[in-house]
Amino acid sequence: MAPRFIVEADGGSRGNPGPAGYGAVVLDAATGEALAEAAEYIGTATNNVAEYRGLIAGLEAAKALDPAAEVQVRMDSKLVVEQMSGRWKIKHPDMRPLAARARALYPAGQVAYEWIPREKNKHADRLANEAMDAGKAGRQWDAGASAAALAERTAARTAEPVAEPLAEPKAAPVGWAAPADLGTPTTFVLLRHGETALTPQKRFSGSGGSDPELSPVGLHQAERAGAALAARGTIQAVVSSPMRRCRETAAAVAARLGLEVRVEEGLREADFGAWEGLTFAEVRERWPDDLDAWLASSKAAPTGGGESFAAVARRMSVTRDKLLARYAGRTVLLVTHVTPVKTLVRLALGAPPESLFRMELSAASLSAVAYYADGNASLRLLNDTGHLR
């Protein structure tokens, strides 16, 4: 009887494209014993390329052990699993030769593919990060140095429940990135920055003001958000507003996720002109007519040449489309501000501008919007603060 192997593979890119690496492990399907590991830093590449390279490395390692084995591939990349299972077309020219290379390693009947959540793919994910860390240090991942650690981890793993037997590929995941008939959406998880000294006082704090840092409360909120997102395990990239409070929030979260932060200028807060640093009551006392006009029309700008909501909507539409093209099919954390988050939600819902005044958005809250290939969007979450309780 032919042996049965489980191949768990992963790949990542710190920048997408950016410094990239992959990891793969071959397990005995009956005992869960780790039979072989593979990892490599591959230079600058995209997440998808790295994931395919991890798949290839895992299949090559399995074939080296026994070319007659039945293989169950488990990956947290819905794209790779669906494409290799034949349910999705491979449209990107960079992916086609990699998929063909993977298919050539085993006859189709010997390999089955299954999606697993990221938290169940920790072994391969760790190897991929080891490879990227090695590349950052100017060297390649050392398989020889890892041998002793593999033996130690194998002993620990065999104490865990035995791996499930081979099965047909399972249903797609649910949650922020659950696919529809149009394929996996691009999902923006929207994190408002943590508190600053101005937040509890409800003062206008935009891109034309003092650019305050996080308060101690805000730093704690950022840590709590990072822990919650790490436990969920679905974030594949982190993008931040250039403003200090967002960069500090993003840095705390990214450290928990093992990701780098990319700054996007378009995610900055609105410019509130002469209202910066003032409360709503102070603005009404000084410029009542300007405030009434601002509340009545999205085209009205704050006193002193600030940014109107209409201008913010135009900026956010451009930024949204730019990020959708860059991170197609992925789940991305956008660390930004009240007005950008509300604007993205409003645009996703097709709601009128006045809806901006009818949304509550707490400091360090999470919202999520999924974008599909046909141009439609779906609001998945709004103002979730459960991680702060």
C-alpha cells in the first residue's frame, strides 16, 4: 500500500512584491511525524509566487521520499488551492508556469488540495518567515542547522492528535475573506488608530494639525488590536496612513503579525483647516455659518481652506482602487482615521454623504469591506471594539 503524506506549504512577501520566501513540511498522514522540511529565500517576489514556490518545494520533498505516495496538500492560500484544484482559472502569466511545474511532479490522481486557516499552517508559515529572516541577514535558510530542531519539533508534534486521513478538498472558509461565485474578494480590514490626547476631548485632529502621538491608552489599544488580529490569523499585509498615530498603531500590530508596514499617503485624515485642535462647540462659537454649511453639504470645506468630504471621497476612491490593484485577492489591514474609514464604508454601501454623520467609529475599532471582481462591495464589519473589552 502506498504511503500517505501531508504537505503543508506557505509563502510570503514583505512588501508584495518585496523580500520573499517560502516554507514547506512533509508529514506522515498516519502519525503526524515531520519527515522533511524545505525553505528558501527567493529575493523579490509577490506573495502568490512565494506560495506557489512553497507548494513546489513541498511536492518535491514528498516525491523524494516516495514518488508513489498519495499526497494531501494543505495551504492557507485559497488562490493556490482553488487554481490547483481546477476550480479557478489561472489568469496571471507568472502563475501559469509555476502551476504547471507543480502539476508535473505527481499524477493528478495522487494529489488532493485542501484550504486550511493560517493558524493551522504554523509550521510552514514559520519556515517561510525563517527563510525571509535569513534573506534579510544576507544568507539562505540553513537546512542542516534546522535538522536538530526538526527532530525536537517532531517529538512534540507526535504528542498532538494524529493528523486527519486524506480527504477530498473541503469547503471554502467563512469570515472576512469568504469567497463567492466571483472568487476570493480583496478584503480591507479597517483599523482606526488608537487614542491620542485629543481623542477623549473630541477635538478635530486632521492632516493639517499637530500630528499627535498615541497616548498610553492608545498604545495599549494598539497592542490589544494586534493580539486580536494575530489570533484571527487572516491579515496578509499592513498599510498605514503617514500620520504618526497611525504609524505607531500599525507598528504595534505588524510586530504581532510578523509583517512590515507600508505607508500610503492617500490614507491620511481629512484636513480640517482652522478647526484643527478645536472642539465642535468651539468651532460653532467661532464660525457658526461655516459649520452649518459643512454639515449641510459634502462640498463645503472647513474654515481656512480645509478639505471637504467630497474631496476626501475623491481621494479615497483613487486610493481604494490603487490598493485593490496592488493586493488583489488578499486580506489587507488598513490603519487609518475616522473620515477615511467612514468614506470607504459609505462608498461600499452606495450611501449618501450625510451618512458620514450617522456612523459611530471608536478609537482602535475594526471594520471590514470586501471587494469583488465585478466591482461590487460588501460591508462585513463596522466599529467592532470587542478586543478592547
